[in-house]
Amino acid sequence: MDKERFDGMLLAMAQQHEGGIPELLDTVFSFLARKTDFYTGATEEAAKQLVLDKFLEHGQQAREAKDQKRRQNEEADRKKRERLERERQQEQAQQQEPQIREVSDEEAARIQRELDEKAKGAAATAPAKAEDEDKKAESGDESDEESKGKLKPNAGNGCDLDKYQWTQTLQELEIRVPLPFACKSRDLVVDMQRRRLTVGLKGHPAVIDGELSHEIKVEESTWVLEDKRALLIHIEKVNQMEWWSRLVTTDPEINTRKVQPESSKLSDLDGETRGMVEKMMYDQRQKEMGLPTSDDQKKQDVMKKFMQQHPEMDFSNCKFN
């Protein structure tokens, strides 16, 4: 049986129990006593043993999962230390290489000839390089122009606003809404739809009420009241291959070019998934700068190679997308 299919229902129940686990367990055992023959259908010892068996079974699973996660973290830390040590040793080896060596007259003459030839080549290509640099500068100006008015992402790649804060990964968003006074769950209004979000207190103007900038998975999105003074909302993205520039369409935009994903998170992915994520991030930045994506560059390289192999063909009237 897929036990995780009840997680959404149980999490919703847990959110309604302000007393935490004790209150939730009280509700469960009250249900068993009122609506089932759990206590009366067998002996008291049998009922106790059943509860104890399930407690021990799932407790063992939780401890094993925790130990596995600890071992994974230790392995990741070990690999990181080894990588840093290799980099340190390589740097030391480079620093220890001799920087000056004596050369013969013949070698000196050969080196001078090579320098002279490079100088002549540089002088010949200087105008072309200057033109390329001008084009790059213009492109940079356009990029700066596009970034004007956009906010720098906060430490969680989201945005800190007056009434709430949000952070994100590629897969999900976390929203934190501070509350003006101690509240209970029944005091809150949280309406999550596929493309709209409404959050606030009953009888007060909504803190968030607008169209989401992208679609979300409503059935996998949840909220919880933290210490009665803050509302935490977890949202799962539908498209888990892009960064959001804002939560709702009325919010100010952040500059997604400056998003800094945690390297440790990327390192947790397998090679194929990590490569796909890194390619997606590169393509998104290229699009924002008006530059070709990795797929576009591959097409251009293939076409350029084909043109070089067939100089007899006229490509002057061809248009390539």
C-alpha cells in the first residue's frame, strides 16, 4: 500500500491541531474508540501490543532514514574535502614550478621571432577586435537596460517585501507571512489555486491576493502556523525547470540572472539531472541577454562546419533560425 497517498490529508489534520503531536494522537485514538472496535474487538493486551509494534516499526524506519541521510552528508563532505585538497595541492605544485630558466641564443632568437609574428598578427586583427568589443558593449548595455528596475534576489533567491518574504528553489517556493498578533488556524484565510493565491486574516484586507506568475501543484502545496505568529506556505511548482521572477504578477520583479543556486544542492543530483539543470540555467540566462541558447549554438556550429566543407555552395541568401 502506498502510504504516502494519505500525507496530504494527514498534514491538513496536523495543521488544525495547535497542541501538536499530543493533540493529534488524542484525535486518532478518540476516533478508534468512538468509531471502531479497536478497544473492544480484542483483548486490551492485543490492542496495546498492536500500537507498540507499529510504534517500533516506524521508529526503526525513521532512525534508519536519519542514519542514511547522515551517511550521505558525511560522504558529500568527504568528497568536498578531497576536492579542496586536490585543488590546494595543484595550486602548490604550480607555485613551486620554476618561473625563470636560462635559454640559449638560438632559443632566444626563436622566441623573439614568434613574438614579432604575434605582434604583426595582433595589429592586423585589431580593427576586427575593436568592432567585436563595441558589439559586446552594446549587448551589455541592452542587458543592463533590461535589468533596470529589477530587485536583487534575497539569500533564498526570492524577495523580501513589506508584508511577506518568499524564497525558492527550482522545485518549490516557501512564503513566510508575519502575523500582527497571536493567531489560530481558524483566524487565517489561505486559498491556493493553480494560478492564484489569497492569504490573510479573517475580517482584514488580504496580505496576498493576486494571480501567480506561474502555475503550482495545489494538491502538493501546504501551509502551517508557526508559533501562532507566522504563517509558512510551501508551494510546489508545476514547471520545475525555471526560476520565478516574482510571486504574484503585482509584485516587483527580481533579476533572475543574479539567482545563486546552492552548489551543495546541485551536487546532490545525479550526473544526468545535474547536467540538465545546468543547461537549463545557462539557456535561461542566454535568453534574457538576447543570446543564442546551447541548442541554437549547436545548430550554428553544425551549419558553419557544413559551409566550410562545401565552399562551392552559395549560402548568401539563406536564413538560419
